[in-house]
Amino acid sequence: MFPALKQRVGDVLLPGDEFSSEDDDTISLTDHVKPEKVVCGPGLRRSGDRLVVCKSGVLRHKQPNMFWMESQQRRYVPAKGETIIGIVTVKSGDIFKVDCGGSEQASLSYLAFEGATKRNRPNVQVGDLVFAQFIIANKDMEPELVCMDSSGRANGMGVFGGGGLLFSVSLGLVRRLLSPHSEVLSDLQQLFPCELVVGMNGRLWVKSSRVQQTLVIANLLQSCDTMTAQQRRELFRRVAQGAL
Amino acid sequence: LSLSLVSDWSSDRNLIIEEQSFVPCEDLKFGRISFKGFNPEVEKLMILMNPREEEEGGEESRMQTDITDEEMALRYESLVGSMKKKFAKKRERAANEDNKNQNFSETITKRAFMKPQD
């Protein structure tokens, strides 16, 4: 299966395409076959012994054995371990309900903050923005969020957001912003001093020293979603020249 | 890498592991970002949370030190000697004074209680 997958890396695949270990041309002469591990990322699913494509897009590969489908979408589906920007909607008893952009609201316990105890409750109000990560996120259960890591440290998570602007973009732009050598980010760096919070659910929060700059950055990010790299560079350059 | 599902344990031919998140696939960075010192705490977090990049010179960067390692080693050598002298008992100090001119040190046996033979 592994060689068949590697051959199709970079191709456009559609849901229904599948990869099976029986398609391999090579037959092992020994009975005991070394199990080859394949990690299938988003867009690929296991069905019995076969690997099935479930989202249309381009097949990508990362060493040594990771494959996934790269596609565009705006609707977020919660995934375990991802950090998102949520909006607190309900504060009831021991838990908060947080809108994360998925099909249902996630729950966030009041104890899931750094230094929170039963007596010392965190200061979270309805309407606050939280930067949190999923610990439970599957199709069978209600998603759960926490604002700390496994050792109890906040690591930048928790309530934030006075004086900034929250807006939505596509999930592809979020991934492009957070990728290791992001061009969009390096272009943005040249403009104004600012602070960004990027949620994997397609939500961005921007804060700059002046409201005008904040709005400029927000507009830039929303519009460069659908531009080519050259158009984007041109746009940023015009803004940098026109910026006072 | 967060593993959410592993295929049936009985099959020992192929192992297909499902991963729901893009984060390990594309090595995505930490979600809070600050530019040009706008929020110093976030900039500190960025250095802490992002996977450390490899430098061209070597994998670990040497910290800027005020004095070299050799000077530090020499300082420690004399420090150990002076601390030992400070806590030495009177008899040991006297013995050390006698030995100072010669380049060897004698170990002082402590006088302990000796049990009578019979």
C-alpha cells in the first residue's frame, strides 16, 4: 500500500479512491511480512484493511509515513489537540458552554484553567474569548475544551481579548498562517506592530496600537484568502506605502 | 502525535493509524503571535512553544558567558581548597601548615573510640 500511495502523492484524488495492500506488485517470498505503518491524516480513512479517500483534494506526504488530503473548506470540525478561539455562551454551574464553530457547543470546565480550584474560580464571563484546546473531539461525544496542558500550565491559553477584533477566515488561510515558513506571516510582519491569535476553527483575532491599523490588518487577511501569492504581495506593498 | 484510532490489534499485516488533526501533518506553529514587541509575553511564549529551529552552526547554541570555562574551572579549584580549610579542625589545619612546603597532603585519621581488647 505504501508504494502505491507514494506514487500518487501530488495527484488530485476523489472520495471513493482507495488503496489496498493487495494491489502491491511485489509479493513477499517469506511468510512473515514486516508490518508497515501508515498514518492517514485528515481526508483519509481506514475501512477494514483498505485506506479510503473521503475528501476531494490533493494527496500530500510527509516523511516517514504520513499522508493526508489537502482541501479547502470553511466549516470547522473539532479535532483533538487543536487550539481554537471560542466564545463563551453559557455559564452554568461548573461548566461553561463555548461556541467553537462546530456543529455543537463544546463544554469547558471551570477547573480547566491554570491555578483554578473550587474556591478560586477563573474570571470568565459570557461573551469572553477563550483560546483553548480540545481534549475530546469525536463524532460520538460532546466536544470538551481545556485551557491548560497536561501538567497544569496555561501556555498562553485562557481568556484574552480586550481591544482587538475577531473575524472569520477559511481553514486553509489559518493553516497557511501557521505553517513553518509562512509567507503571509512574514509579509504581515513588515507592516505594523500587532498581536494575533489564530484559532484552527477559522477564527482570527487581531489587535494593534490603533483601531485603524487593526481594521487594515483584518481586511488584508480576509481578502488575501483568495489571492495568488503575487497579488497578495502587491496588495501588502501598496498598504505599506500608503500606511502613515 | 495524538493517535486517536488504531486498526484492529489482531491484524499484524498492516497498521493504519488515523489522525484527525492537521497540526502534526503540516507541523503547524503555536497559535498566538506578536510582532515588533507589541505583546512581550506572547513573544516569550512564541519562543517557548514553537519547535526550536536548527541553527546553521550546530544544534545547540552556546550561551553568552561573562568568563570562559577555563577561568571558571580555575576559580573552582581554589574555591574548593579554601572551603576545605575553613571547615578543617584545628589539628588538620596545623598538619596542613607543616605540609605546605612539601607538595603532598596527608590524610588525617580521626581519633575514634577504641574498644578494650578484653
